[in-house]
Amino acid sequence: MSEPVLELMGIEKTYNPGTPGAVSVLGGVDLRVDAGEIVALVAPSGAGKSTLLHIAGLLDTADAGQVRLAGQEMTRSGDVARTTARRREVGFVYQFHHLLPEFSAAENIVLPQLANAVPAAAARSRAGELLESVGLTARAGHRPAQLSGGEQQRVAFCRALANAPRLLLADEPTGNLDPATSDTVFAALMRLVRETGLAALVATHNLELAGRMDRVVRLEGGRIVAG
């Protein structure tokens, strides 16, 4: 068996520890996601899905447990190492696209590449290829306000994949869209993941979409159980 892209072992997280208002969100999460695998993460609101994704993506730290990303143990890494690993290895997609409004669709995909020291010409070429893959070549020069909700989210997918990460983390990526648009956007996400062969962990309330992924896991009582 190949080494997983993401491995979480015994992850624990409590907010406001040591106080009367302490809330235990994660109570020993174990999860593995392999390259080329799309895993659906299902749980009720407030169960800790976003917290788990933030820990997996090195945006937050766990109180206990280990995070291994692309074969590297990141639990005790410093801020610089975590930032570097996050920039190189992880792509994020959220329910709301968070595109920069003053920049075009293509520029929103170019900018994270420039931040990762990719030459401008190569970054523009990569942006064009990604936009073509989701059917948005004709919209490359449009700013977010000129795009539909589904188009904005497809641009957000492209931005998340701009630096060719090995792991994609998506938090309710179609939760703000109507059913028809959600289906179109989800199909684009699946196609991008399949074409790149990366590992993807997708948090969703949509059980129909979850059922189309490779595997479904549930977050219950602070732990992961099979779907």
C-alpha cells in the first residue's frame, strides 16, 4: 500500500480548555486519504468538520495527535515549515469562493502561483489550462462580480489547484449553490481531481453528492466512523 497523502492519528481538539465553557470538538480522529481518492466527510453543523479540515490543512493545531502530510510529520513543525508545506501541498475550497474582486478570473489563479515563485508566463499558462478544463476560457478576463455563482466557484477550484497541490480540502464547496448549479460545479471538481490524481477530502451536507465520491466517512462524537 502506498503512503497516504494525508494521515491524521488521534487528533484531539478542545476549545476553551480548563474553563466551564470547554467544548471538546475532536476526540481522537483517525483518517487516511490516499492519492487519487476523493473522500466525503459528512457530519451535522457544529460537529467539527471545519476544525478538522483546518487542522489537516495546517491552518490550526491539534491539542494531541499527529498530522502527516505528503509523508512529512507536521505536528511539531514551526510556523515557517507549516506555511511552506501548506502553500506547496494543500489547496483549499470553501463554501464562498473568496475570490479577489479587483482581479480577473485568470489573475485570481495567477496570484497564488506568483506567491509560490512561479514565473509569470508559466503562471498565466497554467491559469489558462485550468480555466479551459472547467469550460471558462471565455470568462478568463471577467472579474468575480461579472461571473455567476457557479462560475465563481469553478474559478475557486482552479485557484486551489494552481500550485499543483497533493491534497485538496473542500468545505461545503457547493453549499451556496442551487441544485442544478451544484451538480455542474461538483462534476467540474470531480473531473479536476481525477485528472490531477491528487487526494481530496470534501466536507458536505449533500448526501447525494457524498455518495458519488470514492468513500464516505462520518464525524460523530468527535471521531471518524465509516459512512
